[in-house]
Amino acid sequence: MNNEEAKLILQAYRPGGQDANDPRFREAQEQAQRDPELARWFANEQALDSRISTKVKASITPPAHLRSQLLAQRKLIRPVAWWKMPAWQLAVAACLAMLVTIGVLWFKSAGETQFAAYRNEMADFAGHKLDRLDLMSRDVPELRRWLAQKESHGDLVLPAGLDGRPSLGCRLLDWKGHKVSLVCFELENKQIAHLLVVDSSAFKDTPTESPVFNQVGNVATASWSRGGKTYVVASKEASQTDLMKLL
């Protein structure tokens, strides 16, 4: 079982523990225990499901006298089969079901860790999809001036291991309406490191000043925040150990 298969299964896992003895769920949980990134994703899913459940329970409060009224009436109401319902009732039911589905999907999307999604997307882009640069130059001050003219991140603070290294160029990106500045640096042994800078206001879960290292597929990343900006260094050629030496 790989991580994608485990995610498909764990998305249906109920936070109350009712599914703990199911073999498929157990296998998916074992996969999560072996992979820290999957384990963090599963923990976020469970926390989000619990919050949704709590909000739903809190928003549905039966009237105080409902039980006594029902017992007093003792009237048996047989449910109407859906195929016997009038067309307008079926349409209303379908609309309600669609609204509930959209609401749950929106809530889950909004609750996902924003920074992890950004980091993974930028790592994939820098490692596999970067096909051009807006400005090619080995002069970092020239790149700073160009970024400043574009009202981007000309005042970015380079980590010690990249300061003084030759650049290859830079490019401006957009992530959900936020400007992202990408600067490429040449390392030893023809390795390339991509520095991505975005305003920290883009996330609710901004990383700390202490760098955090993650492996996104075959791309090593380091992430940190400083001075209102969030930085990610991504490299397909360099290892996490190599990135540690840069920071």
C-alpha cells in the first residue's frame, strides 16, 4: 500500500474509533506510522473531522418540549418512499444534499494546512516544472533591483550559505493571489537550489524562524519565516544534509 492508497482509505476513517478493527483501515494506519508526512496529514484529517462533528452537534439543538410532544401524540408517521414524493420535494432534497456536500468540501479545504500545500506545490514546480526564468543574471544585486521594480521581494534576506553564491536568475509566480519570488542559485557539483519567497500573510500556519526540513517526493526542502516573509529552499539535486549546510 502506498501513501495515495492509504489517504483514500483514511479519509473515510471515523474519529470515534469505530473503524479501528477493520483490516483495511489498520493497514492504512500502519502505513501512516511508517511515513511522518502521512501521519501529520492523517492527524489533521482527524482533527478536522472532529471539529466538523462538534460544530454540527452544537448547531442542532432540539426544542425543550419535543420529546414530551412526540410521546403525547403517539402518532405513527410512515416515511414516504422517495419514488412517491412530488417532483418539487425531490428537487429540494437534491439541492440540500448538494449544498451540504459543497459545505463539507469547502470546510475541509479551508481547514487543510495552507503552508504544507504551498510548500509541496512550490517544491514540485521548482523540481519538475520550472521551464524558464523571467530574468537571467549571475548578479544577485541586479535580481534584487528587478524584483523591487516588480514590487515583489527585493529586500529578501539570503541564508548564510547562499549569500555570495552566483545566481542563475529569477522568476515571479502567483500562488492563490500572492506574489512568489523564485531565485535560482548554483551550488557545488552543478547542483541547483531554488529560493522561494512569499509574504507570511499568505498563511495562517506560518513556519517558525527555525528551519524545518521536509522531503517532497524527490525534492528536498527547508522552510522558515523571518521579517514578515516565508522562505522555502527546494532542490532536486541536493539532499537535506546539503540544505542544512546552507542555512
